[in-house]
Amino acid sequence: MEIFYARIGYSNIVLLKNGETAILIETGVKGNLNHIIRFLKHKNVVPADIKLIVLTHTHHDHTGNLHELVKLTGAPVLVHQNEFENLKNGFTPIPKGMGFYTRFVSRLGSIVIPRFASPKAFEAQIINENEYNLNPFGIDAKIISTPGHTNGSQSVLVGDTLVAGDTFLNLSNGIIFPHFCNEPSTLLKTWEMLFNSGIKTVIPGHGKPFALEKAVPEFEKWKRKIK
Ligand SMILES: [Zn+2]
């Protein structure tokens, strides 16, 4: 099986490919459908090869192009049960900011543009209640619940690689702990669980893949701050 990722707008999408079967994780920032189609072509994937679309959570920058990709591939969409309603209603609250500036942006945004973080409404066909095995789709991987960034955040575990959505970032300014986060203390518990899961590599929602151990100092820092 092969894992590929591409930056679509400022968010990553990930393709899990096994011969002529593939799963797409995330659908990027809206307005980038052609970029995604080029990426698939480059990886020798035709739209009908995609048997499932997985969303790590329902923020707009991970769910752009969703309707177009569903139409193109015919694939069902899988979300966590705690995000299902958000996607169905096209409303996901703006997460809390973790710093002075991001807190300001989050509060102001919630008043001025409450739908800022929201996806375009879509009713997902498949719900993950906690864990979800992807083997029936021809891909040796499983979805695990990784709450914190949002309480319905989920990640895909492929061997010792974690496709993490916004459970981890890897920004050029050094940020790994998401600067917008609904439940910071829950996220720290999730990180702790992941540190004990034999994971080596993380493909974050934003930024390049990195070795999980890089997140340990941030974990210690936020643990001191949040408790
Ligand atoms: Zn997010």
C-alpha cells in the first residue's frame, strides 16, 4: 500500500492507494478541484478507484471540494458521529483560540461571521462511532477517535503513520499544537494516548509530515500551561 499527500490550498489531503483501490482523506480548501484531479492523475488514480472519502473533522478548510469529489468519484463519505450533525447542518462552531491573537480572532469571528469555520452542508453515509476498520475497503488501515481539536476529530492509522487532521499541525513557525482548539485538555490526553501507540510519522492537517517525537516538547509545554 502507498501513502501520498498533497497540499491543497493551505491544507493537506492524503491518498491511501492499494492497486486500483484508494481512500481519500480530506478534500482540501475549496476552489481547488482541478489541483486535486491533477494530483490523482499523477498518482495513477482514476476517480472511480476512490472507494471512500474520510473527513478527519468538518472545518471548512478540510471539507472544501467535497460535493464535487463525491460527484466525481461516487464514493461514500465517512465522518465521526460527533461531527455528523455539523456536516449535515453545514455549521461547525469556530474553535477557541489558544493564544492572545487567535482568541481574539475566534471571539470576533464567532460574532461577525459565525459560519466562518463551517463546511457546506452534506449528509455523510457512514459514521464512525469510535474505531473503524478500513480493510473492507481494500486498505489496511483503521480510523481512531482523536478528540480535542474538535470533539469529533478522528485520525487514520496506517502502520506506524498517523494521518492526523488537525490533531497535529507542523507550521513553519514551529506550531504543532493546534492554535485553534475546542478542548485543549482532551487533546493533551489524545496526544498522550498517541505517544503510546507506536506511531513514528505524522501527516498533519497543515504542514509537512514529521516524526512524532518532535511533538514531545510541545506536549510538556502545554501540559504545564493547561493544568
Ligand atoms: Zn480544523
